[in-house]
Amino acid sequence: MLIIRREGLYLVGTICFSTELRWSISKYDAWTTRRREDAERVASAVGGTVMLFNPIVNQIREACFN
């Protein structure tokens, strides 16, 4: 899964009926996608980094797309 991290926090989404972003300290709360294009677009918009996350084994690392 792909998630977005910025300054040690993970993007959850927007607050209902607002454009304010909601962030969490837990990567398990993060918004996820499998689409590289979506993750890159969102990361660019919020100033974050795309991360690869495997919740089954609790592994996370920065995504490197060539």
C-alpha cells in the first residue's frame, strides 16, 4: 500500500465539510492507495513523501519510483 508522510505524521484525509487536512501519528490510520499516480499527486499537493507500507509485518519505507 502507498501512504503519505510529512514531518513524522501520516495523512488521513480531510476533515468533513472542510479543506483542512487531518494527520495522525499512526501509519495504520493513513489514507491508502495502490495507484502510484494518485499517491504522487497527493504527496505533491500536501508537501509529503510517498511511503510503501506493509501493515501485516509493520514495515514502512520510502517509495522509489523510476
